[in-house]
Amino acid sequence: VLEPIADRKIEAGQKLEFTAKATDADEPANAIRYELGDGAPTGAAIDAISGLFQWTPDAGSASGTHRITVRATDDGKPALSDAREFAVEVTAVERVIELTGLSLSVEGVVTFRWAARAGKTYRVQVRDELGGGEWQSLLSPVVIEGGVARFTEAISNLGNRFYRVTVD
């Protein structure tokens, strides 16, 4: 008997991993082998012996809901099997941050605003040369209020500055 498998929701690029579990009531118990049913998404795999399922959906092609079947079959005579279907909803990850506001005060304070997503960590990085050099993470905090992130820095005596925002 294959235990139920809960539906999941993950982001593209996030690894999904769990172990399917089946039991055999025969005495002694027969060995059980696991496999995925037809139509499993590209890259999804299950270990035939342990039942370890692994899949990291590709960011470019996996958005949407994927129905996956796991089948457990014993080696008895006759062989008996059980199957469970579960759904994985994969959401696209937006790695591009679109500025919704940019201002520079007369006092030389620059402020950036962008739409923020709950549970994400944003880092502002800077460098002095656009074409090269290392990006340096700034210690100034990113403030998030009502779904909008805001970063402010005084730049009056800093010369050229090039910024980027990264998200984890």
C-alpha cells in the first residue's frame, strides 16, 4: 500500500524532494520498487529502491500545475502495485526587479522603490565603474512596507555610483 502523497507548491528552480513510502502486508514482506507514471515532467526522478523523489523544475519551462503519478510494485507472485497521483504547482520566479520610483533630493539623497514579494530578501549592491569592478553589498537596510521595497542612501560626496538589486 502506497501512502498518500500531498500536493505541493514550489517556485521554478526550487528543489522538491520527498520519500514515497509503501508497505507490503505479506509475511515475509516482498521487496518494493518505485517508478514514475507516464507523463512525469522532464528531470523528475524517483529512486527505484528507496522511493526518494527529486525534481528541480527548470525556470524556463515548468510553470503551471504538473500531475505526477508514483507507482509502487512488489516482487510477489503475482506482483501487486499501488499508485498515487499528486500535483505540483510551479510558479515562475521573477528575477527582474522593476523600479517603481527613483528620486534624488537636493540634499543628495537617492531613493529607489520597487514592488517587493513576501518572504524574499533584497540586497542593494554598488560599484563605481559600470563596466567592471566588484559589486559591493551595502549595509543600508531595505525597508519593506505594504509590498513596496525602499532603499535610501546619501550620495552627495560619492561621485559616480552604479546600483543593482538582487533577490533571493
